[in-house]
Amino acid sequence: MNEQRQIILNNIRRSLGRSGPMDKEKISALKDRLTSPKRNLIPERTSLTSSSLITLFKDMAEGVFASVEEVDRLSDIPRAITSYLKKENLPSQVVMSSDEVLDSVPWEEQPLLGISKRIPEKDDMVSVTSAAVGVAETGTLAMFSGPDHPSTLNFLPETHVVVLPKDRVAKSYEDVWDMIRNNTAMGDRNEKKEMPRTVNFITGPSRSGDIEQTLLLGAHGPRRLHIILVDSKETN
Amino acid sequence: MENPQVALFVTCLVDLFRPSVGFASIKLLEDAGCLVEVPKLQSCCGQPAYNTGDIGETKKIAKQVIETFESYDYVIIPSGSCAGMLSRHYPMIFTNDNEWLERANKLADRSYELLSFLTDVLKIDSIESDFKGVVTYHDSCSGLRELSIHEQPRKLMDKIEGLHLRELPDSNVCCGFGGTFCVKYADISDRMVENKVNQIIETGAQTLLAGDLGCLMNMAGKLQRMGSRLKVRHVAEVLAGMTRGPAIGEPNRD
Amino acid sequence: MLLMVETLPKQFKKNASRQLADEDLRKALTKSKGHFTGGRQKAIDNLPEFDSLRDKARDIKDHVLENLDFYLEEYEQKVISTGGKVHWASTKEDVQNTVLEICRSVNATSVNKGKSMIGEECDINEALENSGIRAVETDLGEYIIQIRDERPSHIIAPAVHLTKSQVEKSFRETHTHLDPQRILEEPPTLLEEARTVLRGKYFEAQVGITGANFLVAETGSSIIVTNEGNGDLSQLLPKVHIVLASIEKIVPSLEDASTLLRVLARSATGQEFSVYTTVSTGPRRKADLDGPEEYHVILLDNGRTNMLGTEFQDMLRCIRCGACMNHCPVYQSVGGHAYGWVYPGPMGAVLTPSLLGVDEAGHLPNASTFCGRCEEVCPVRIPLPKLMRHWRQREFESHLTPKFARYGIKLWAYLVKRPSLYKWVMGVQVKILFLLGKRQGRFSSLPFAGGWTKYREFPAPEGKTFQQLWSESSNE
């Protein structure tokens, strides 16, 4: 395979009219481009104050058939989930992981909600996760994989409930990259400021248009994506 | 420029099949104050060779066209695709030949499709045409995409009191002519023109107009094969008020 | 496979005629067309910066292509540093061998696949099946065509050529374990059935194969964009994740990827953003509870390096959105299978001759009216008509143009270059045609114009050429 590598690289250089590697100046300019990447064009639509940004996030998410509700406190979340599941005729058994946000929710106040903390299995119906960022530009959630957020939670169960603190609503995808690089969104688990194994951008529930271009929700991933926007991280 | 010296590039299709488009163009240009000449040494812009990939013949033909037309103030062409050939493609085929590139560029700058010249350069504000009827309009591809001709014909048609335009859905979709395409890939071309004329018939218009004779002959031929009585004309004929003669593919009653 | 023998690019004309006669295809294409074109227009109307983003997208890809060796090496280093493996492959056989090697190393019996056009280009499914490994396509459209033993007819909507009743029939024939009396007419029930059938298979595979929309040099990440979530389940659940990507999929930074993502979904389906955009970097980390233990990337050349530095380099900007075919009146008439290989429509008309040779695929760049709609909608501004024209030139130069057309053009050019002779010859012809066609004003059949008069009337000339009439009127 090393041989293949050399063949391909040599072919590229020959086709581009270069006999050997690039000159040093060129290389250092290209390296700079990689080590301090510049933003390209960011759409104007996100040039908003933080409260209008949340409205934009909500509108965009609802536009792609996610449902969004707002609650004031973390302590409102268990009740919100219970009533959502009831309304949708879903079992009140959820699977979730342990993370900074979810661990500060007083789940014990809603004993009707059955909680399993593990990675989901084939027959789990509902998952609950938080999201690292909400991107207002397109109503997109950004999830970072890790021990506190197995990615399978985002895909396997039919219903995905996402808790998103309002102060995590950002403007653009580029904000997400900066948060990873500056280690501002992942707590102490990203001391090396490296990419999580998986960054999942999720924009609405799963869908397919593969049969006669008819839009159908719930192809392989969740049929329902319910986002709970919470005002503050405080319990009370 | 007062009374610009204008050369009419007739185009081969107009020359052979529809001389009335040439006369209509001359009337429109003269009414707008142009001194029109029709250089004798002209035949075709070279698209058939160009589109077949014969770049050698294309260059020879292009050189001949450049030599014939470069001394005029403007070269006016009653066809978007031939105008696109002169103003967009000639410079591209001479990229490696500085002398001819310069001459091609000069000619390109002076070459205009008829309707865009009347609207964008001469900015004419009146049209003398007593045409009456409901028309629909097809935007031929080269004019639309290479020369951005869309508003110009509509602006001019709007000046004719008796003309009512019913917009054609998908008027920007190709009719399937494509030069030699329509005979080389006749089956595909037929499906495209069938879709097109079905939409044309659905508008309920009495007359179909467009600015390119190739597309017009294609659509007229299909309409007539399907038994439609819809008339098909080059938009210049209507703008010049020269619609007494038979429409495309109609017998001459004289 | 029988099917592939029948549908070579060389057979384009024959394929096209057969496809044109297919009423189901016509129904299916009529349904899909408006969704794609209308959806795209709406998405663009909602984003005033769209055209500027297209310029940026083009510039990013151009920059990568000019420095492709550098970015590939940087990318490779990053993948290795995050615990992944990079394999280089010059040909499709190299890809097949690498995939099989990896599969054997984990004793794989079953492989799940997310949609990958490189997988199609390399006939991965056939290679796996021939080695006794089951390959399961998990994208709904890919699954449908897999059970029908067909090729995708579209790069983002593989089953766009089928109607729902054709899908129903295939499901009934394949899912024989289910109640034959079940109701299955409508798309929702069809989707439900596919979801249930495929769900079981996700947990059986040892290897998951996906494509990549982008490879990020900055981080060594691969990015896939899907709507169903199948790509994610395919790569998350098995032990091994293999990414198949061609070398031009590289972008420098995450910022550059973001720009390209902004134009991709809008151009493809008219969505502002696809449902799932997944950025994967290396295998699962130490403390992770899920994710693949091995992460492999196979980088495929397969003729692309030969396009660099030529007039076809621009084609390597393509981000596989499918907008060109969604807007192509030829594709919309004949469907994707007529093109006879993996890549249909205008992008295929340029790419297929580049990868298979113009002697194999010469029809494709010829079967275009140069209407220019593909270029108009391309998110990375590939001048597709110009590139098709380049193929026609190469074909002509290598004497591959059919003799009839070749000599026809030469004869015609001989006249065109001699305007006086031309005038005389055409004058005579016009006169004859006029006399013959005078009564009707048109012809229903004409020798030498059968391609025209098979479907259309041919208008008779008006009696004299313009040139004759003009010189007569000037002499008066």
C-alpha cells in the first residue's frame, strides 16, 4: 500500500507540473491555513441578539419537523418529558447517559419516569440526551460523542428528547468548531482540545424521500425529535 | 452614437428557411435609426462544427466571420445561440492565438442579439406593431443563459397594445432542439419537445414566440405533427408588425 | 451480472430508447422533478448569500486541487495520529482487496453499507458477495435497488426511477417471511417494512462501510451527510468502520467543510441542512461506550490524478449533489440507467469518459443540447457544457466521431468557407424544397432528415433565401 501511496502522490505532482515536493514557503503558507483556519462567509441571518437567536433556532428546528418546548428551570424537565411521552402515547421508560446537564436534573421528583443509564439497545423506545450546542442558523443540534454521550443514543431509539440550555444556542457551525478548539463546550474531557470521535449535527428527525420523493419521517433514525429549551442551568 | 452602422448577421437558418425574420430585423433596426448593411460574404457562424468537436474548421469559419464583420459599429444577430457563438465562444476558441484573440474579443464586444441590442443599447421606447392576440414565449437556452436575455423580449412585447402575454411554465427549460442533437438523439429530443409543446398548448395561447429559429422550427414541427393549429413565429416578426405572411410551417396562401 | 452488460455507456442510444418507452420511469421522473427543482429554488431564495457561497465553494475546491498532494499527506498524518488507518488505492481492484483484507482480519460474515458512490464505482458489493460476505445496503433507496439487482439511477436518490408499486412488488418478492396478505401500497407502509427488516441487520454486521462527502485535512475527519440515519447506525454499531473516498474529497479545514455543506444540501434536496451531518475522527476513544474499534479510510484514485492539470480538472470540484441531473432535460427524459454506469446526467457525461475512456463513453458528452442549465445550478460552478464540448473535441481529434457526422461536417464546412458557392448551392436547395413543400408549407417526411421528420414536421422554405431576396430588393 505504501507503493500505491507513492504512485498516487507522484501522479498528482506530475499532473500538476511539479517534479518534487513543494517549496518551503508554499508549505508554510499552507500549514498556516490549517493551523489557524479562517472563517469563510457566514450568512447574515445569524447576526442577531441572543434572544432572537433562540427564536431563530426554534423556528428553524420546527421548520424541519422537530418539536420544541421551552421550560424555565432544569427541575421542570422531568415533568415536561413525562407529559410529552404521554401526549405521544409513548412508554415512560427512557434510556439516557450521565452528563453535566442531565445529572443536575432532579429526576427523582418524577417517579413515573423510568430511567436507564446505559447505551441503548434494540428495543429501547425513547432516549434523552443533552446537546452540546444548538446552531441557530438551521435549527441544528450538535452532539459530541464521549463516555457522557454515546452516539447510539442519537440514532437507535424511535424518539429522541434533547435538553438544550438556552445559553448553548450559537450562531453557526463555525461556532461549534471554535468551541471544540477552545475547549469551551466539553468541560474537562477535552483537555487536549481535540475532535470528539463523532460530532453529530442533527437537524430534525430522520426522514427519507426515496419512494417517489414522498417525505416520510423516521427512516432509520428517530421518528420524533423533541427539543426542550431550558432557561438556566439552576435547579430552582 | 447617432445612426450607428450595423451589420446584420442573418444566420443560416433565417437565410434558408425564414427570410421574413431577416426583413423584420432590418425594419426594427432601421426604425430605431440604424444604418443596416447585410454583408454578402456570410454563411454560418460555425456552431455545427464547434458542437461536433471540429475545432479546426470552427476556427477557419470564425476567422472568416471576424474578417467580414469587424469593420462595423455593431453586428446584430436575430438568434441567441448564434449571438452567443460570436460574443462568448469565439474568444474561447482563440485563447492560444493572441492576434485572433484580440480580433475575436473586439468583435465579441460589438456583437448583440437583436432584442438585447434594441433594449439594452438603443433603449428604444416605442414599437410600431398592430399585432393582436394572446401569445406565449419560450426563452431559448443560449440567449437566456449565455446572454441573460429574459426581460428584453418581454419589455418590447409589452409595448404592443394588442398583445397579451401568457407566461409559459418552465419557459427556461430546453425544447430539445440543440442543433444536430435533435437528429442525432431524435428519440430524446422528441420527448423533450413533446413535454414542451404540451405546456405550450396548455397556456391556451394562439401564438408561440421565441427568439431562435432552430427552437421555433422544432416546436412548430412538433405542434403541427400533433395536429395543433397554434401559430409559431419569431418574436421579431411580431415586433416589426410583419405577420401578414404565413407562420412557420404554414402554406403560403398567395 | 446481466444487467451491467446490457447497460454500458457505449449503448447509451439503445438504453435511452428503451428507457423512453418505460411508462413507469416517466411517471416516477415526472413526480420527482418538481420536488428537486422547486425545493432547491426555495432554499436559495431563503439564503441571499447563496451565490457568494458558491464562489467560495469553488475557490476552496480549486485551492485543494492545486495542492492535493500536500493536503492528502496532512490528512493522512492526522488520521494516523487519531488512531485510524489510511489505505491508498489506485484502482477499484485495490479497493476491493483492501476491503476484503480488513473484513477477513475480523472474520466478517456481514457488512452494512451506507450509500457510497465510490462503493458503486468499485463494485464492492459484488466483491464481498463473491468472497462469501453478505453486503447489506441500508439506505432505503439503495436497499430497494439492491433487492432488485439494479444500479442506482441517481447519485443521491438511487431509486428515483421507480414508482411505489414497483417497490411494493419487490418487497413482496423479497420479504417472503411476512404475511402475503399485508397491506403495502403506500410509501409509509413501505418505509415501515424496510425499517423493520433492516433494523435487525444493523446488529449482525461486523463491518460498516460508508462513503465520505468530505475529508478534513485539519483534523483527519471524514464527513457523511444523510437524512435517514442509516449511515450513522452502519458506522456506529459494527466493530470496524471503513470509509471509502476518492482523493478529491479533501477539504482543508472544518470552516471550509462548513461552507461546502451550506451549498450541498440546498443544491441536492432543497434542505437548508441535511438531517444528519456526521464528522468522524478515528476509532472509539478509551472511555467511549460505543463506536467502532477500528477506523479505516481507503483513498481511491481510479483515474482522477490523470484529470488534474487538464481541462477536466474542474470536474474534480464536484460535490455530488445531483443538482445537474435534477435540472437536466435529457436526464429527466431518459433516467439515470441510460447512462450505463455509476454517474449519470451532466456530471456523469463529463466524469464517465474521464474514468472509463471516451471510446467507451463518447455518447454521453454528445447527448446534450448545451442548454446550460446544469452549469447554472452547479454549487461549485463546474462549466459542464464546456467540459462536454472538450470531450467532443478529443473525440473528434482521435477520429472517434462517427464517420457520417465527420464527413458531413467537412462537406458542410467546405461550403460555409466559400460563401458564394454556399449561396448558390443553398439557393438551389431552397428552391427545390420550396417547390416540393409549397402546398403544405411543410414536410412530413424528407430523405436525409429522417431523425427530424420521424417526430416533427419540417417547415418548407419560403421560396428564396434571404440573401437572394435582399439583393433583389437592393437592386430595385
